[in-house]
Amino acid sequence: MVIGPAMAATAEKGLGDGNDGNRSEPVHWITLYDDLGNELKPGEKFPRPVSMKNTCGKCHDYATISGGWHFNSCRVPSDQSDPRVGEPWVLRDSATRTMIPVSNRGWDGAFRPEQIRLTGWQWIKQFGTHYPGGNYGEIPVDPDSETADPEAIIRQPISGLYEINCLVCHSADARQDQGSPDGAAMQVARQNYRWVATVGAGLGTVKGTASAIDEFSMPLEPDQTSLKIVEKITTTYDSRAFDPENKVFFDIVRQPPPQRCYFCHSTQTQIKKTEQVKVKSAEQEKIEQRQVDRTAELDWITDEDVHLASGLTCVDCHRNGDDHMITRGDTEQENEGRGAVSTLSCRGCHLGDETADAEAARKGGRLGAPHPRHAGIPTIHFTELSCTACHSGPVPAKEPEMVKTSRIHKLGLHGKHAIDLPLPHIMNPVFVRGQDHKIAPHKMFWPAFWAVETKEKITPMLPEDVAFLAEEPLQLTIQSEDRVNDWRPMTSEQIKQTLMAIQADMPEPEEENAAVPQAVYIAGGKVYKLNQTKPATENTEAEYEVVTADHEAARPYSWPIAHNVRPATQSLGAEGQCGDCHATDAPFFFGQVAMDTPVAEQGEQGWTQQPQTAAMVSFQDIDATYIGWFNWSFVFRPMMKITVLLCCAVIAAVLVLYGLRALGCLAGAVSDEW
Amino acid sequence: MFATISIWAIIIVLGLVVVHWFACPVGQKRDLSFGGLVRFKVHVLTMFFLDQKLTLVGKLKKLVYMVALLCFLILFLTGFVPRLICGVPLSGYTLMIHATFAPVFAVCAMIAIVGYAQQCRFTRDELDWVERLMRCRCKDLLCNSDLGRKLTFWLAAVLILPVALSMIVSMYPIFGTKGQEILFELHRYFALVLVLVAIGHVYLVMRAKFKAD
């Protein structure tokens, strides 16, 4: 193994852990190892795929790394919650009109996988394409466990473990392939988890699809399956990548370039324009005004974050040590007594951290960050608003932009497995008061799901369970092209029938006084329930109607955004523009957030939907009447300023006038004495 | 800190007013019976009405003076009470009331200052008082002089400027965060001094009125 000058071996750490101080990048001409721990020989018959755990783990502490932010959500205890809400995974199913925010971090509004009976195996199947491996993907299924997923017991020996793919982030090689038709994501789609890193790194090609392999064609023993599977899913290594000693050069960087982060952390604004469109029907051809999606054509006009534009990279601020606990830019993060970490936040970097030990950290201006003057901004803004409120995301508009994100909408997949997922409709920015009691721009969407309510507690149902129970009322067998606002629409009557179908399947509580579980549907900020209007008799069945109510679980899910940061001149309130937020119709407070829902009415003219909106101020813990009046006062503010300045001028003139007269009088009196 | 200073300063000034009232009574000895106290209060109240003998300009002047006092009272209550009693910064509807009455006060104060400047100008009498003060012959200064009333008038006129300007200037993009903090502190402390001076001035005006009656 050839290792560059930077790495120094220590007794406790791996060869690659830590840093001896040399700032050059270590060269990685390395031997590859397979998942059995054997040295990889590309020329042998049925070679096994490369294992990052065994290859990188030779020099790096894999166990420590696997505790990092990207890989540790499966380890969060179910009673532990992280108050810092983030982007969730979204369990989606357009057929059952389901959009469930999922996270194991205990974020407010998101459901833990176990709450919706989503096993680790299912989790990987749902979200594995935009994911660096490890976490749920690396938990071996225990066949003897009562809670083990039967599918995982059978399929995991075939697919293998989805180990951390270090190259997803640390490869600077432009051939690192996550999203192409033959790339890593395709291996995930095929459940070829064991082969993801091999294909992603471009080391070779893989033929075979794990999900298509009949488990009965494999040996009964899982260990034997693991050994034999490489004969069915074959790996052909690119011999050019190996040197005569079977070593491979990996272009590894300590600081990943932004392009690596972007695969999972991109946001794309949906650009829609109202245009005249020719609409042809059987009888006539007419021209209508319609919203046309121009995202693909106009994506090039969008800008990147001002920090990246000025030469910084993501990891300049989002740093980590061996533990891979990447700093998240919190102003409240631990100082560690040096200010070295706290000054990796907006406030710390630009303004400094007064509590820091180091003089430089107290001064701020890290990495050349300019010190903001905030001229004319009353200081209350700094206690009420996060930095991002004025500086990040798109400039607020009357209606927030619609955006797609890499992970939720699976952006970045090309070719035959590219998918266009319009839902969920994520609105950005919506100004919401966060857990730190500051108003910040958030991304937001309205969850929609079928659930069971017991004693006010709502537990979502998995889409496949709903589909099984309510195939008919949800018209799942009918291929319908009808769409309302991208949703497959659904009437109140369908909701009623679906709720009745789910309710009918619910077991009666065993105890006499136990709460009766009730089927509910959540969408558009409301919970839909059945209300009995007529009790059942001997000859007739009970009659129901659907009623709506408010519920905590129906609230929109939102998470704060930090990027893209706009240039200072484009920040809200720059150059004394109070009206950016304090105009009578300022979007910051009065922007209208559409309450996205599939519920619509079907009439002779087709599907119609009454759009409902919520003002942004309703998410800010501020009285809307008050802020309305307050913003009205800004209409008169220029007059007030001029009036008071004129008054001050007159008072000053009187003071000068009588001051001079008094001086004259005094002078006269003094001269009289002489 | 500011709350403590404010509370103590106001208590001390009010205490001085009370001590002065009893130490230097105006006119004959006060009737401390129930009826006497009621009559006294009615008398004080009537001082806020417009005198029949005033001219139109005089009536307007007094009206403006009264409105200025009312605005000042509202500004004091909205500006100091949340901080001193509730311990919270000025915000919400209280802030709006404060900001609404501030320009009204500025206009009324300006008119009152213009209107009363001539009456409150320093004359040879005050110069005599100053001379006597310098020769340590200040007997009757505390009881019979108009120096205090005039002095507080001009002091209040001077103090209105930093109080008003510190807020108005902060609304322009001139001062950064540190400057904003300093302007806010200046506003608070100058307002406190203005309150103390105003208490003294109103007391001395009423005292002069009693004396005239």
C-alpha cells in the first residue's frame, strides 16, 4: 500500500485516522477487499464486489465513522428527539394519496419508521437511491427475532448489506457515478446493495438483479447464499483500473467537492409560467391561459449560494473530524472552549463568538467573512429572526415557490430510471417560527395519509395496507389520467368509503372501556373522520358522513433552510427597505401558503378544487391583526420621521434664539456692572 | 440596571417634590381634613381646564400644553411600565401606541415651547437669583423663585431633542448594530431624565398656579 505524506499511524488509531499536520492530500493506491475480507483479485472467476467497510476499514476506524450524522439515525433511541428539525424522508404513494414525513430523529411532525411499521429493509428500498449507505442498510437481519421483517430475512442474503459507500462523498473522480442508468442508484433499485460501491466507483460492471432472483433458487443457508450469489450477479472489473499488484488508484479527497454533496442535497425551483396554449378537443381548437412548467429550460438562470460563488465549498463550513459528526451551522452549537466550532455558523463566522477563548474567534471574519453593519436595522430583528430570514432562500413572494429536493423527489437519476415526481409540493420559503423561537425561512409540505386515531394519537398506515383494504373506493384498479394540482383527485365520498373499509377491518378493543380506534384521513391541514348520522338497525346499516377537524398531526411539516444564501444587496431590509417585510401586503407575513390536498369535487365539468391557503403569519406565533396594524403604521412612518425632524428643528431654533438672547442679556448685565 | 435606576430616580424625585411641598407650603396652611383634601383635589383638577379669561391664543396654547402632557403621560406609561413593572421590553400593541403618540407629542411640545418660550425666558430676576446663589444667600430660593420652573422648561426643551432624534435617526440606515444599541440606550436614559425634569416642571407650574390663585 502506498500512502501519501499526510497520514501517520498511531497505536490506537488506524493508519488513515488523524492527521500529522501535513496539508497535502494522501495518495490512495490501495488494495481492495471484498465483503468476506479477502483481497480482491479482478481476474478470478466470479469475483466478489468491493467492500468499502473492509477496504477503507483497513486504515480508517469504520465503527467511529458509522456513528456520524449521515449514518447514525438508526441508532437514535425511540425516546430521544432532536429539536432541530430537518428534511425528512417522504414515504409516498400517489395511488393511495399518501405523503408521510419519516425520520428516526424524533423530529416534530415526522413519524419514526417503527411508528408506521417501516422496517429497515423497507426503508432502504424506499430511500436507498439517495443515501450514502450504512445506517439501516448495514443492520443484519436476525432471523430468530420476532420483529424481523420476513422479506428481509429472505432477501438480505441475496442483496447483501448496504455498507457505507465512502466514495459517494470522498471521491474526486468525475467518474463517480451515482445517478446514471448504470450507476449506483440503479444497483439500489435492483436491490444489488452489495454491488453499489463497485459500480458507483466505476471499477467494473455488474450484471444481474437481486430483486429478480427467486429465493428458492438459492441455497437455504444464508451464508451459502452470500457465497453463491456472485455467480448469479456477476461482476466484471475494468482491468485498466488495476495495477499489476491488483492495486487501484482512488482519487480520494479529505474535503469532498460540492458536486458530491449536491447529489443528495440539491433543491430545484419549479419555474412555471402562464402561457397561451392551444387546446384541442373533439369539436374545436381553442387557446387557453395555462401554467406551463419551464423548469427544465430555465434552470440555468438560477444562481448558486453566494458562498460557493465566492470560492468556498460546502465543507468549509460543514466540517467534521474522524467521527463524521458534521457541523450543521447552528449558532448554538457547542463551543468546545475554543470558538473553533461555533464560528462555523453564520453568526459566528461573520460576527465572531464573544464567548470564544481565542481572540480571532471573538473577532469574527473567519475565512474572510465580511462584518455586517446592519445599518438601520433595529436590534429586535436579531432576537426575533434567524440570519437566514433575511439572507437565505428565494426572495419571498405572495405565493412561495414550489421546489423539488434530491432526496424527496429523487432528482439526479438519469435515463431509463429517471422519474418525474411532482409530489409532494414543497413550498419555499415559508417563514415559520422555529424551535429556537426565531422566525426563519422553511421548506414546507402538507402531509397526507390514512391513519388510525386512538385517544387523539394518530398512527399512519402504510400505503400497501390501505391499498389492500380500500382498493375499490380508491379506484386503484382504474388507470386514471385525471389530475388536480398534480394529485390524483379524490372526493369526500371516496374518503368516506375508504374510511369505512378501513374501519371495518379494525379489531374491536379487547377491554370493555378501551378507546375505540378510528380510521382517519389527513390532508390539507385537516383530519377527515367518520361521523355516524344514523345508527344501525336490524334491517339497515349505520349511516355516516365525513367531518373535518383540526389536529396536531395534520399540521404542515416544515424544516428550516439555510441555502442558497443571497448576496447582501438582495437581503431583506437592505438599504433601509423596511417595506420588504413591513409593507401592508408583505409576503413575509401575508404570503399565502396553499393547503395542498387531493380532496376535490367531481362534477359535470370535471374535477374542481376550492384552493385554500394559510397566511405565513399563522405559522409565526404572531397575532395577524397586530402585524396588520403594525405594517399599516409604516405607511405613515416617512411622514412621522419628517414631522418629528421638523419639530426638532423648530425646537432647536427656539433654543438657539433664546440661548443667544440669554447670552446677550447676560453680556448686557455683566457690562452694566462695569 | 435601567429599571433599577429608573425606579430609584423616579422615587427620589417624587420624594423631593413631596418634601418640598411640605417644606415650602404655598399660601396659608393646608386644610388636612377630609373636606379640605377633596377641595384641594378639585382645585388641582380645575387647573387643567381652560380659564375663561384666556384669549383664543391662550386657550390654544393651554390646550396644546395639556395634550402634550397627556401624550407625555402615555409615552411614559407605555415606555416605562412594561420594562419597570413587567420586566419585558416595549413591544406589540404597547409599542404601537408609543410610536403613535410620539409624533403627536413632538408637535405639541414644539408648539408649547414656541408658545411659552417668551414667558419662560430668563429675566433679570433670575439673574439676581443666580447672583444670590453664588453669594450663598439663597434664602427663599426654594420657595419663591421662578428659576426652577423656567429652568425645567428649558431643560425639558433641550432633552426632547436627543430623545426624539435618537429614535428618528435609528430609523435611517446610518448606524450599524452597535450604533443602534447606543441610540436605544441614549433614548432610554434621556427619556428618563426628561421624565424627571417633567415631573419637576409640572410640579413647579402647579405651584406657581396655586400661588397666583
